[in-house]
Amino acid sequence: MPAQIFARPLTLQVKQEITIDEVKDELSLLGYRKVAAAQSTGEYQIYSNQLRIQRRAFHFPNGFEPERDIRITWQGVRITKIEYLIGKGANPTSKSLALIRLEPWLVSRLVNGLEEDRMLVGKDNIPKLLQRALVIVEDRDFYQHYGIAPTSIIRALFANIIAGRTVQGGSTLTQQLAKNFFLTRERSYTRKAKEAVMAIVIDARYHKDEIINAYINEVFLGQNGAVAVHGFGLASHFYFDKPLAELNIPEIATLIGLVKGPSFYSPSKHPERALKRRNVVLRLLFEANEISSNDYAAFVTTPLNTASSDSLASGQHPAFMDKVRDELNTVIRRRSEQLSGVKLYTTLDINAQRRAEAALKEQVDSISQKRKQPKLQAAMVVSDVQTGEIRAIVGGKETTFSGFNRALNAYRPIGSLVKPAVYLSALEDPEHYNLATMLEDTPVKMRSTGGKYWEPLNADKEFRGQVALIEALIKSYNVPSVKLGMAVGLDEVASTINRLGVDKDITQVPALTLGAIDLSVLQVNQMYQTIANNGVLNELHSLAAVTSNENELLYLRDVKSEIRADESATYLINYALHKVTLEGTASAVRKAFPNINMAGKTGTTNDYRDSWFAGFDRNLVTTVWMGSDDNSPINLSGASGAMQIFIAFQKKQSPKNLSRRFPEGLGIAHFDAHTGELSTPGCGDIVSVPAILSALPTQAIACDGKPAIKMQSKKKPKTLWEKLFGR
């Protein structure tokens, strides 16, 4: 049995901020059908601010959930009520629910050994019309003969003799089943004789309904790349992207039409032939009184409505699957044959993955053409801020190519993306540093380990004398960052990088403060997940659970949260990173999303060899790298390269406003813009920023420079910042 790989299930909760359109996108992905009145499983309807969904049953890793009639109510972009409806009619009774899950999307099926695939369907999920229609079209005497139909064999024999070649088979459904189970596709009288004997034995041992159900699960119905599609259960997903029980009559007729010749009547390769063959099947059903004349007239005019060509396609999203494979090999140490039929439940958000792939490819192609950079490559990782669940991975611009995975395996200097770790190291010492602390921006010269001198410069080659700590981070000034890192200690900076989730030995050289550390896109994403999650690390992962074919739980991810950085200090970093998108090196983010608060940091390495961007909204952390595989200069900064992919991705998404509550002990404080000393409100040139109140001096400086106000530890009224950015 093939292994099945599922994306994450969409969980909907009361008070959750998610639009109706976002839920519609998920329903469309899952093959739900929009109708005027949702009555059957797999249908949904929209009215005003409500969605009614006939949710399918599914066996989740933690248990089975049956079909349910669900009604969801919105107020604006927030869910206000979820109800389970009981009973039919206009006024069913309802039961309130806190949350509901939609079944996960089947991403792929991994086939080992034999290159054939099937999805077994139980007798209760096989449409009765399918059974009757197969008999009408393929074997009218099925319930009367004993496995073979002599008259059909004789008729086929004469037709073949007249034609001088094999043009008719004369096989019953039972013979076809015997051929599929036990014999090759060779056309010979010897094979035909064996087939007949086996059919008689099968007919003697099994009930007719068992035989036809086995046939429905076994018959060859097409080709999915190199993998043969066997059985109507898998074919319904492959051709129509929905369960067999939800097929309508024209769709059932289309699949039955394939029995005669899956390749010749392939809907994707030969849609006209498939349509004609389907209509022949419909005519036979009409003549057998299975459908009315009105239905027949309507059905033959409907299009095939087959699913997109990538339905159940193998090899999709190879970069993400690389990570799943790595984790599977770690958590389940079994031979591949022992994993037959397992179900892998991943954290993949298929919509985010597709949008990430599209955004990356579009921007790389566009920038390559404009900048005449044919070697340009990129990689991207998207993860959940709070859980560390990986939502998307793109390993390169060839998004369907399972070659070198740059997101996981390319290690490049990260440039200024390291600076939040440098500044966090300082802000975790609030007695000495706050956002208004003045840093030196003056020439500096250091001797390197090789005896050479290193003289770091700001990007604009200018020196400002002194700058506030927050301004140095917002503007990404190099010299103040180097001096700050040296002041707090390179060992402390390296320790902070490790605490944020980078598990590697770090060479402690002064250039570390400007990003002289080689990391993968995944490792950088882990750093920023911890930062975005207020200093709480959740290890990035792509595999949530594994069950056997019998739904026995083999593995369940144990999500462990670890506090790795001070919450208040991390809040101050996030405040500054938000400011980066307003007025700093990433201000283009604000221009693209004027009504959405996000945070981010650009990164550029020496000679413009690497372009980086890490950014996050309330829900997702996104990290992007852009460069060339041969490490040649690409002449792109973090803002002109990687950040453009981030912006393009967010435009395809629905980014959510950052929402941060002030940690206990944090409040807005006022500082002199020139000296960084604690000042009083109302002075002419002050900087008002969040600060850890208990670490501030007990007296502030008045506007005339003299001690004025004794600080009191009391809760501050909400400021404009708290109203906009806090809750």
C-alpha cells in the first residue's frame, strides 16, 4: 500500500480572525462544491455573513470525526459562532462548538516497489449506480453466468477471425478481475484459457457483490506519471479530486467509459474521445431506464469537469517533502516496506506553499531579466509564529525540481539579519541598555586573527557621532552594531544566537556582529520564530503525526515550548523591527501594506553576494534568501532582492496585523533625543519608546537639564503605540 501524505487540517475557532474568502479557498482546494442549498456531503453554501458546510468524515490522528452539517457566522473578519446543525429542513436544531476542523488535503501518495496505486473503497461507500452501470455497460449477464459467458467468447472469436487480429475480448467482469489480479496483459488464447478457468473458480467461491466490489477496487483506469491508477476510488480523486461517494452521474459515466481504454479515452489527453465515450455510457443507462430522458438530455451537454492536471501528482513541493523525509527517518526507524500504507500528517499549508512558490518564481524571473542576472536563485521558508509548524518551503526557482534544496542545505553569511541578536544581547541587560541608549558611530579599527586590520563602515560610508540604539537598528548602521556587540561581548552574542535556536558552534570574531556566520534559510527562520514569539522557541517541524493504514498512532509530535530570551527585551526588539518596516531599510513593506502592521529585517552581505529578508505578521514568519549558487555578486541588497519576494508573497496572502500586549513591567518612557537620558513629557526634543520601567533611573531630567521628576512604578495609561500595536 502506498504511503499517504496530508497537509495540515484547517482549524476554525470562535473569535479567530479569518475571512470567508480564505475559508472558501480551502473548501475549493478540498473539492467542496458551492451550491444554492448545501444538502449533501462535500457541499457548501454562502448567505450573507454565514457559511454552511456539509463537512466530510475523516480519521484524524487523534480520532475519527463523522460527517457534520456546520454553520459558521462572521462579524467582519472574525468568526463569532460555530454551530453543528442536527436535522433537516429550514429550522434544524443546533449545538454550539468552540472549533471545527476540515479534513486535510491529500498532497501526495508515495508508492514503493510496484509502480501502481489504488485507494480501497468499502462497500458502503460505493455508489449503487456504479455497480449497476458497470453491469449494463461491461457485462449484462453478470448475475446470470458462472464467471464466463460462452456466447460472448464465441462472438468475440468470430470478430477477431474476420478482422485478422484481436479486436474484441468477450471477457466478463469476473474474467477482467482475474486478469488484473493474476495475469499479464498479454493477448493470447493461452492466457484467455487461464483467465476463464480462474473466473470460474472466483465465481464459485465468492458472492457476485463481492466480485463486483473487488473489480471496482482493482480495475486499471489510467496513468499518473509512472504510476498506474487502479480502482474507482483512486480514479475519482485523480480525475475529479473528490471521493467516489460524491461523484455525480456524468462523472460516474466518465470513469466507466475509461474501462474500455484508459489511455485512448483519457480525459486529459483526449477530452473529445472521453466526452463521446461518456455519452455512450449515458445512453446505455438511459436505455436501461437508470436515468430519465430529461436527465439524459441534460447530462450529455455537461462538460467533463475533470480536476487540474496536478491532482494527486507525484513529486509536488519537493523542498517541503525533503524536510518531511528527514524528520520521518529520525522519528520512525523502520524499513520502507514496514511503512507501507502509513499516513503522514504534515504541517504544510498548501495555499501558502503555492503562493510562496509563485511569488518566488515570479520575482526571481522578473529581477533576473531586469538586472541581467541569469544565475539568480532564491529560497524561502514560512513557519507559524506560535507553534513552529512549517507552512511552506521553496528550495529554488525550479519549484517542481527535486534537486539541491537551498532552503535546507545552502549555508550563506546572513549579514544584517544577525543584528536583532546583537541588540537583544544588550537589551537583556536593561540596567545598561534601552532603546534610547546612545551608541557611538565613529571610525573603528580592529586587528583580525590573521593580523590584518578590519575597519567596518556603514552602508553610506558616513559617521554620525552618536545614534540612539533603536535608530541604529532601524537604519541598520554597521559601526554602532559592531561597537555594541564588542561591548556586550562576542561570547554573549554567540550565546544569544544559540538561544534563539541556531544549534551550531559559532566562531567568535568581530565580524560576527555584522553577520559573518553561515546559516541556512531554515536556521534563520528558527531564529526569527523565537524572536516573533516573544522569546519562546518552538522547534521548526514539518511532521505532525504518523498513523498506520489501520489508523494506529505511530508518532505524534510533542510540541515543547522553551523560553529562550527575556520577554520584555524581545518585545523591544519586535518594536524596533516593526519600525524597520515603517521608516527603516524595509519601509517598502509599509508602502505595500499601509494598513497592516508587520515587522522585518533586511540583510546584505559583502560585495552584494547575498540578499536576505526575514519578516513576520501576527501568524507567519517568512525568511527569504536570494543569491547565486557560485557565490558571485548579484548586486542586490536585502531590500531590492529578497524583500521583493516577501512583499509579493504577502500580496497573495491575507497578512494579519501584529498584535502585542505589553509584558508586565514595560511602559512608555521619554528620553532626551541627544543624550539618551530619561526625560519628562512635553520637552521639545524627546524620544518616546517602550522601556523596562524598573531598570530606569529614579529621577528624570527636566527640560532645562536639571533633575525633575522622581519615577514612580505605576501603570501607564495607554499610549498611541499601545492602541495601534498593543491590545
